[in-house]
Amino acid sequence: MDRIIYTSMTGANASMQRQAVLAHNLANASTTGFRAEMANFRAVPMQGEGAKTRVFALEATSGHRSAAGPAQTTGRPLDAMAVGNAWFAVQGLDGTEAYTRAGDFQLTAQGQLVTGNGLAVLSDGGAPIDVPQGAELVLGGDGTLTAQLPGQPAQAIARLKLASETADTPLQRGDDGLFRTAGGEPLAQDPNAQLRAGMLEGSNVNAVECMVGMIAAARQFEQQVKLLQTAESDDKSAGRLLSLTA
């Protein structure tokens, strides 16, 4: 049987994987601080004896789109948008330090500062932040969290950890949707990092671009399936010819 079926199979599988990546991006087009995942095809020559006349197609994720999402003004005191390459440090479900651009912070019933999906926000010391009950909170541009109890002067209780991604310490998306360094080591506090209170960063996903990409991936999948059908038809024709000459 012609090995074209294996070539077409890898192409169809790569198209399906790209479709999954695009669908995941599109589903998060309205998720606060979401960074679109990027994907691309790569050609892998088939290894073995003889001439390398066949090339497999594989889908490979090439990181995330680093452009910031649109700024959304909310006026809510606990909403924050990281400026530039800064990221908020949070505690992942596995207990490790991770990073997110989602700044929709909230307070739990126990007075702990958490993200919108319940992850503990970390201070510049790497510890969760506890807030006095009934205090009015204000976020400063450098991440300083100030609390004021009724009848008492305002007091700085913590400073959010803001870490910046660099070329030497790029961040990678994990299976939990959070970002970490390649080796898992925590990033250092960036003393120059800034945030904007009362604002949120929207998703940087381009919904129209995703939909066009999904259409293109579907057409590529159809082309690979047609090649499989052609290979099957050619194989049947060759079988009939061999039976006639036998």
C-alpha cells in the first residue's frame, strides 16, 4: 500500500490539533488577561532506508502571543491591570508560584486576597495576603495595598508581587492555564513594575482571526481526507489490475 496514507494521516492529525488550539483561544476571547496560544506546522522527513521522499506534518505550539489585551476601565478598587511585561504572582493549586495577567482580585470570607478563580495572590515576600476584616482597600501604582479601618488612619499592609518576563526568563503556559518559567524557578520582584488600579486587561485573542483560522484548518483536514480516499481508490485499482494479470 502506498505510504501516502501515513503522510495524509499526519497532515489530518495536525489540522485537528490546530483546530483544537484555535477553538480554545476562541472560547477564551472574553477571559480576563488571557494570552492567545500560538501554533504552527513543521515538516519532519520520514526516517528509514532509501530516499527520503515522504515528509510528515506535525503541529507544534510556539508559545503565546505576548501583546497586551485591550484595557477595560471598571472603576472597581480591587481590579488591576499589569503594565508592560509585568505579571501578578499567584499560588497555583499545586502550591508553586505562578503568574497571571488576570487582575480581578477579590476577598474571601476569611479576608484573603485571591484572583477571580480563587487563587491566592502573593506579596513581594512570596506569601498570601491577609486583609483586616471591614477595611477599605486601595491599590497603589507600585502594587502597594493600603487598608483603612473605620476611624483609623490608612496603613500599607502588603505589596503585590509584580514580576517581569524577560528574554532570559520567558514564561510558558502550564496545563492549569497559569504561566511559569521553563525550570519552574520563581521570578524576582521587579521594583519598577507598575499596575493600573480600576482597570482590567482583556483577552488578546482576535476572534475574527481565530474563526478564519478554523475555517482554513477545516479545509486542510478535508484535503488530507481526500488524499486518503484517493490512496484507497488507487490501491483497489492496483489490486484489480494484479488480479487480471495473474
